[in-house]
Amino acid sequence: MTREDIESIARRRAFPDRDGAAEIVETHANWIILSEHFAFKIKKEVVFSFLDYSTLEKRKFYCQRELSLNQRLTRNIYLRVLPICQTPEGPLISSASEGPVVDYAVQMQRMDEEHHMPPMLEKGQVKAEHIRQIARLLAHFHKQAEKIHRPLSWKSIFEDFSDILSTRSWVESQLGAREAELLQSIVSGVGRFLERMEGHLQHRNDRGYTVDGHGDLHSRNIFLLDSPVLFDCIEFNDHFRQLDVLDEVAFLFMDFYYFKRPDLAEFLLSEYLEGNPAIEGPADMALFYYYLCYRANVRFKVNALQAGQTDNREGFREAKLYWALLKDYYILFQKRGWFKRKAPAAGAWFF
């Protein structure tokens, strides 16, 4: 689907909701058409190192995966997958067969934007009880989720982190040569840390801390209704969704620091550990701080990609903020000597 196709659908309200006007939201991998009552998510025909929506068959498959995976954490939000048919008037999102199928859309119930977590954070409306509910929901979800037992390789984990080097040319052109050199230093230091921690990573996996989770848990994927709604989990890459529970918690923890709410971050972690005691010693805490680095890495990369793809000012602003967070965590690693320490024995204390 092209931008013109999406605009045509929105302009003609060519979807199952005839009330009101329609808005268009664009991300690096999706178009979202917002009608009065629903959201229609359409995958772009794009390929990145971590995602492949290049064919109609793949986009249909991942639409169906998105529906089923998100229904684990939501009720009556993810509704169905609809074909997009080509008609004489233009593309039409419809359950009826009205022409050749040219794409697919995930239909979701639209939620009240006033309860979206980012604007609530900006207005100071997020309270401790909201965080307690999220922490308890997440701890329960992780304890019930499928456990993923597998041999772990630090090199595989490092590949995920080092993919940030795909942004090096963007960093150099937008932030300068010194920042590009720092990017390489961060990646090298993290590689040394992960190599020394491989045994402990495997120990945690053997203990059942690797689960089929959400994979993309930050504030933009949360609505604070009577019960929190955690939506938009990763469907396009099982590897990113099957993760250590501390990795999952670290993403939201890091996001609260992005919004300058360290109090909420610390409360989230303490409440989560009450329900799922996943930190057994300082080695686990060192890993938690690695996951903070990784999650700042991910958010920086996504926003840098979006800024480069659409010349998006907001994406550029956010990329710079997440880059600053990544640098802060790198400095913390240096101060605590985590890049230099010897690896602990599996399950041992780190300090």
C-alpha cells in the first residue's frame, strides 16, 4: 500500500465505520487509520534487519499473529483481520469479497486517547496505583507465560545489540563523528560484558526466566483504563518476544526515566519483584542494567530509522533523547566496572 492508497481509504472512509473523519498515523513499519470507533493497522511493504513484510503472504501471516498474540493480554481490543480489496473507487477494507485482495488490516477497538499513558505521564496523572496494577499484571503474565528453554549464546544476544551499528552513518551525519566513535565504543564494551556473562545468562534461562512475553513493553503501548491494557506486542520476530523477564521490565523502567519519572521506574521494579522475584543477586542486577542499555538502544534505533525514512522531526527529537539515555547507562557501566570484571560463576553474586 502506498501513502496515496492510505489517504484514499481515509478520505473515502472505506472501512467498517462510517462515523466521523479518519486520521492517519505512520510508523517505520505500519500505517494506522483511526476512525471514530476503530483503528485499522496496515503493514508497510518494508524489510529491515529485524522485520520482513515484503510479500502479501507475509503481511497476512503477521496480521494473524498480531491478533492471536495480543489477545493474551487484552480483551475485546484486537477484533479481527480484514482483507483490503481493490475496487473501481479505490482500496476498501471490508470483510466482503469486493475485488482482488491487495493487502490486510488488523481491526482494533479504538481506545480513549485521554487514557494513553504518555500524555498521562506528561500531565502528571500516572499514580502509584497504576504502576502497581501494571507490575502485578506483568508478573502474573510472566509466571503463566510459556517458558523458553534453549542454549544461550552471548554472540546471538550481542548481535541484537550490535544491530545499532546500522545507524552509524545517521549518527555521524546528525550527531557528529565523535558520537559515531562513541557508538562503536559502547557496542565493543557491551560485547565484552556479554561474553563474560554467558554462563549466568544460561543459568537464568535454566531457572525459567526466559518467557514468551510481550517484547515491546513501553508506555506508548499501554492504556490506563480500569485495568491496564498492554497492547501491540511483537509479532514479527519471535526472537525479540521470547526474552528474559528482566529485559521486559527494563524497557518500561527505562521509559519512565525518559519521561523523567525515576520514582515510577523504581516502584515498578519493586512491585514486580514482589510478584515475581526475578533478581536473585547482584549478577542479575548487572544484567538488568545491560537490558536498560539494550532498550535505550532499541528505542534510539527505531526513532532514528523513522527520522531517516520520513524526515520526521519528532522522531529525530526522540532519537536524540534515547541516545542520551544510552550514553548515561554506558557511563554507569564504566563507573561500576562491569566491562572489566571477571564473570561470576552461574548463580553467584556479582560483587
